[in-house]
Amino acid sequence: MIGLPDLSLDESLDSTTSNTDRSFSIISSSLRQYSSSHVKYNPSNIQILLKEQPEKYVLVDNYKVNHAKLSSCWNRFPLPSVKDENNRNIVIKNFATYRSCYATYAFTYGSTKSLNSHKCVKESSSISTSPSPKSPSLNSKINRFSSEKKKTLTSLIVLWICQNIRPISIVEDEGFLNIIQQCLSWNGGPFNNINGNDILPSRSTITREINRQA
């Protein structure tokens, strides 16, 4: 009789290896989750993480996670968040980050004093390097834009929202603001130092204008 090789040992080894691989995968996944969920956040390390790990730490606009009526300062202060294992943005609670320089503050809802008092070094240095002779002219152009163009801009946005059935909240969308900001800054034109937030109407302004025209 021809003897058959005993495969039980090989099968046992394969099974052991497979189980070990699965265990290692589970442990690795758990460690990754643990390291993300057990970081003790503070304003300093959040600022560093946003700068050095942009693929993992991102900013989320407050109005996307908080539907209550918000102060205008939240246009400049989104919320820091960390991506979980399912690539979802998990907000790091009780912190807000300035969009331009990533300066981060601890805060509680209902108190935005620390946020409103922020003076962005990045923006200040940009303004300070502008030739001073242009300042009076720039101020007059900003005032002229505000008085002559803002109502027209509001009317055009209202018309666009109504005719194309857009949500009123689109005026606070980050992408829409980026488009406006890019148009203002093209070719170093007369309005390149104007913040788009200062000329775009708020949701409440759009709502009032729609009701007025109805």
C-alpha cells in the first residue's frame, strides 16, 4: 500500500499563520484607532497637526455641523477635525481655528470674544507690505464698492438662487467664497485686498430680500 503524506502539520501551520495575520491586522487597526482617539488636543498641537498632517487633520465649516444661528466670526473660524478609519471628519470639540494662519482657540458656544479679538499675523504682514500711498485710495474704493455694488451683488445672488433653485446657505459655502475672493484678487486689481466675507450678503439678508421681492 502506498503511504499518503501527512498534511495535518502543514494545514495546522497554514491555519496558525492565517490566524496570526488576522490577529495582527486587528491589533494594528485597534492601535491606529486608539492613537487617534486618545490624543490629548490643545491649541498648539492642533495648529501643528493641521499644518503637518493635512491629509488627516482638516477644517470643517461650523454651519455644516451646527445649524443654529451663528455669529459672523464663524466665517473665519472653521472647526478642526480628524479623519477616522472610515474617512469621516470627526470634529475636535471645543476648538476653533482661524482659516488663514491655523491659530487655534479653545472656546465654548455663546462666547466668541477670544475669536473676535484674534489679529492674524499672516494677514497683518500682507497688509503692512502694501505701499502706504495706496491706503487712502484703497479705503475710498472699499467704501465705493460697499455703497455702489453691494446691493447689486445681493440682487444678483437672490435672482440666481430663485431662478436656479439654489439653497440660501450657498452664500456661506466655502467654495463660493473662494470664487468671489479669486475674482476680487485677479491681476492685483483695485479690490484685491477686500475680504469676500465683507461684501457677500448673509443668509438672513438674502431671506429678507427674497421676502421683499415676493
